[in-house]
Amino acid sequence: MVETEAVISILAGGVTALFAVFLTFYLRNQWQEIQSLRAIQTELEQNTERVRDLATLLTGDLQRQQVDLPIEVPPGTRLEIRYVVSFPSSLSTTAFDQLKHTGMFLRLSPDVRRSLLEVYDTIDRINRLRQHRERIHFDDIGNVHIVIDPTELDIEPDTSVSEADLPAETRQRLSDLRQLRRAMKEVNRSILRLIASIASPAMIDELDLEPFVDPDRERGRGSKAESPPSDGVNLEELRSILNDVEQHSVWSRFM
């Protein structure tokens, strides 16, 4: 009888230990899942601000590129041409990468996984084009500062200055600037089209991105409310989706 009680006690202790291990493992996984969802929501919020800064820079850059070249300087006018580009931080993918590497990604529903992949694929393409734009700028001619001072040129007073009157070095720098602007213009437009594809309607209106919106999506924005929505998910919608996933977990209230 004593031996039977001892065996039962040992078995009960073993079951309790196994249950404690299982519960600890389960709670740890739930904690990691909630933390991963919150980290991605924070990352998407940060990326939204960086996208806003990048779009503002690129649209401003496109406007500066409308300045006509070649140039003609009025008589007695000293002209400075500057082309200085600053680059906001690249968009972050750290939280999404961690979600995939820890296996938490597969616990999400297929629709949520598809939305994450679509948005982060666009983010990756924006980052690669941003790096390409940076290489174009700094590997070719870098920041530009050209000064055209008629008093330093061999021309008659009260005469307009054309490019033919400029030194060969200045003419070459202007030629390099034209080439840079052409390359930058196409890259800028490509990045702005990608930004518009993941921007919310409010951000599109705020940043004047309508010219870069895909025609199919533009029709969807202007259609009636009963029309089916576009398949694409923007940054704001994805944050809302992930927040809903988090709130549906009972453990989110305790973590």
C-alpha cells in the first residue's frame, strides 16, 4: 500500500512537472506572438512617417528638376545652381524579418500573411530604388554647386551669358547635371508609384500623390461604396489588421 502511494505520488509529480513545462512553453509562445505583432505595428507606424518624408523629398526634387537647362544668365546677374540631396532613413524590415525567422509568421491566417508579404515586398523595392538613387547621386557627380559670375567671364558688359560663354569645365558640369536629373527623374517617379501603392487615401491626398496612383486603384477610390475594394493593402490598413489579430487573443490583455 505504501509502495502504491509512493508510485502515485511520483506519477503525480511527473505529470505536474510536465504540465508546468507545457504551460511555460505555451505562455512563452503566446508572449512572443503578441510582442511580434506589436513590434510590426510599431515598425509600420515608423515606416509611415519615413514614407511621408521620402515622398515629400521626391516630389520637391521633381519640381526642382523642372528648371530649364541650358541656362541663360541676364546681364550683370550672378547665378548659383545648387543640387543638394538629403536622404531620409531607409524603411525598416527588422520586425518582419524576426517574425519570419521565429516561425510566428506561419501562425497567422493566410490573408494576413499575404498582406504582410505584399506590403513588405513593396517596402523592399522602395529601399532598393532608394539605394540606387543614392548611388546615382554620389557615385556620379555628388552635390552640385555651380557659380556663374559674368564679371569673371570674357564678355562685353550688359551682355547676357549663354552656355557657349562658359568655361569648358562649367559646361561639362552642367551636362553632368542634366544627365543626373534625367536619371533621378525616372527613379523618383518609380519610388513615388510604389509609395502611392501602399499609402492610405488620406496620405495620397495630403502628399499630392494622385499622379502616381495606379489607374485601377484610382478608379476604386472614386467608385461607389458598394463597389468591391482593391486587393492591395496600405500601411494604415495593415496596422489595423494586425491590431485586430492582437486584440482577438485573450492573452493580449495580460501581456
